[in-house]
Amino acid sequence: MVRLGLAVGSAAFLLGRIPQDSPKYSVAAVYDQSNFFDNFDFFSDPDPTHGFVQYVDAETANRYGLAGFSDGGIYLGVDHTNVTQTGRPSVRVVSKTSFTRGVFVADIAHMPAGTGKGGSCGLWPAFWTVGPNWPASGEIDIIEGVNNQLADVVTLHTAPGCSVANEGSVSSTTLRSSDCQGNAGCSQDTAATYGAAFNEIGGGTYIVEWSAEAISVWFFPRNGPPVPDLETVDGGSGSGLAALGTPLARFVGAACDFRQNFKNHSIVFNTDFCGDFCSGLGSTCEQYVGQNPDAFANAYWLINSIKVLTPSS
């Protein structure tokens, strides 16, 4: 674990003292099969990250079965039938409501994964939150990975002037980089299951606390202990959220103003392609993704629910 030096004034918080302005959270929104598509917009512009993808609108997604309902959850998929030379059709949805700080509880039964040998080549799924005027308002990547990645990477992106430590994360998580600026961001490598391994256990629940002092992420695998029921809870270290145990990843530090660098975030789910080049299965990532649609039959999200708790005091 990488540990960075912090100002003396932040040490008490890291040792577990609850800040005087520690919020009380209460449920502000629940998105599930009953209302999900009423509360999320389909993004259909060109991909800002230049992936080999065609994000489709709601009408197209409905017509070709790329979005809908399955097994009691919300299905967000990709085209896995047609060869393409112009980008694989996929879905990217963005919440209509934006949030500044809170607790986000995402119960996910399945995430995009490949099928067979090399099937994850070029696959780049993500569950994240992001603010306007990127990166000035920040981005929190909760689930993200590329190709045949085995474990989740949690990343923050902001404008210049935000450096973090990962004090308080579980010991198996390591801080890859501390500077959260721009495209690279500050990342934590975790041991949380990802891709096919995540799906084999029936997925699980990700919980994020985004406060003025830190951003913390927990993961409860489906085959593990039950998830505490969060309806109203006190925030801050040593508070009601202590029932969640040690965070999978925690970003904290006196060298980052979390109030200034993270605000007005929408919730996003998407499946992109070709974040990295793929070797051994085609001359380029685009060639493999374009010519092997059946490799992406399992490249879909199945979301049971998303609950958002916001500060009530």
C-alpha cells in the first residue's frame, strides 16, 4: 500500500474521529425496474473517448433489444449479432438528476464480460459518476476495466490540484497514483472480482460514500455477508457507515479539496470498446471487435437497483 505524508490537521480524521459537520444521509432516490428508464437518458453522441462504438438512442436500443428488462433487472447490452466496420452498437445511459455528495448503493447482478478465449479483448465497461465541464467537476470511476482484466480498478479524475492517499483502504488494495489530474487520474488497484468472475458469483453490491472529506468504496459480493440495509445513516469514519467495514478503496488527503473538485455528478453506465489494442486475435482491437460479434454475447449490465442517499443535515 502506498502511504503519502499528510498534514497534521488531517491525522485525527484518518484515525477515526467524526468531523463536526459529518452528515446524516437519507434516501433521496431509488432506481429499479419500475422507473429506471424514466430517470436515465440515452447518450447517442460520438464517443468522447474515441472508442470503436456507436452509442444508440432509446428508440434504437428498444428496437434491437439493447436495453430493457431481464430477470427482474435492467438490461443494458450491446449488439452481438452483426459484423461492423464503424463501431459496435452499445448503450450508454446518464441519470437525469445530478448529485453533490451522498451514498450510492448499486446492486448489480451482471457486468459486461467476453465469451470464450479472448472474448474480452477490446471490452471497456464502466459504472461511474461525472460532473459538467470535465474534469473541473470531477469523475468517480466505481467499476472499470479493459480487456481480460481480473479485478476492479477505482479511479478519480479532477482538475489540477488534487492529490490523495489511500489511508483506510483494505490492505489488498494499492494506490497506483496519487495525482488525480486529468485523463490518468488517481487509481486504486483492488482484489474485487471483475468481469466473468463477478458474474459467476451473481455479482454484488457496490456502495460509495462521497463526502466533503473523502470518497470511499465498498464491495459486497453476492456470495458474501449480507449488505447492511441503508435507509438513514450517519456519515464519516466511525459512524453508522462503520457497519460496512473497511472500504475496498478510500481516497483522502489534505491536498485535495473534495468540495471544490467533485460536484453535480450524474450516474453513468456504459460499455465501450477498444480502450487498449488487443494482441494475438487480430491486427487491431477494432478488427477483432468488429468481426467477432458472438464474443460479446455476455457484454451486458444487469442492474437490480440503484439507491441514492443524500445529506439531510
